[in-house]
Amino acid sequence: GFFDALSARTRQLVDGLKAVAAENGVPFSADSEGGMFGFFLLPELPQNYTTVMTTDKERFNRFFHAMLEAGIYLAPALYEAGFVSAAHTDADIEATLAAARTALR
């Protein structure tokens, strides 16, 4: 059940980030596999590098730094993967989503 639980925790984070972005009217797409996730500030998941590079880089940088200031460490580039581990708790996910609510305003 380890991998099922890890996948569910990662999906909880990804779905929460999508919801927070939608609340703030921010284009946001994300997906996950197991403990790995990725997101883009685009309305749909990109299918090629050219589309990835249309991401709002300035907004990503503001989001990244706001999350970092809140103690949430994300990959610093807009096309890198993030990882959830078995050590992450529901409280960690909620803290991440709370920080994202502020960061995406």
C-alpha cells in the first residue's frame, strides 16, 4: 500500500494546487505519477517544449519566491519536477496549499 498512499498524497497536493489556482483565476495545469509531480502556469498541460516556454515566467518567479519565503521549497525552474515523500503529512500538504493561496494572489 506504500505506493498507493504516496500517489494519493501527491494527487491531493496537485488537485489542491489546481483548485487554489482556479480560485485566483491563474492558468494552471499539473499532473503526477507516484510521488513525482509537475505543474505549469498554462491552462492545459503542454505537449512540447515550445508550449512550455510560453509559461508566464515572471509569475512563476513570483510564485516560486513567495512559496520559498513561506518555507515551501519547489523546484526553481518552470519545467522541473517536484517530489512528495512518505514523510509529507496532511498538515504539510495543507500548509503548502495555504502558502499557494497567498502566493497566487
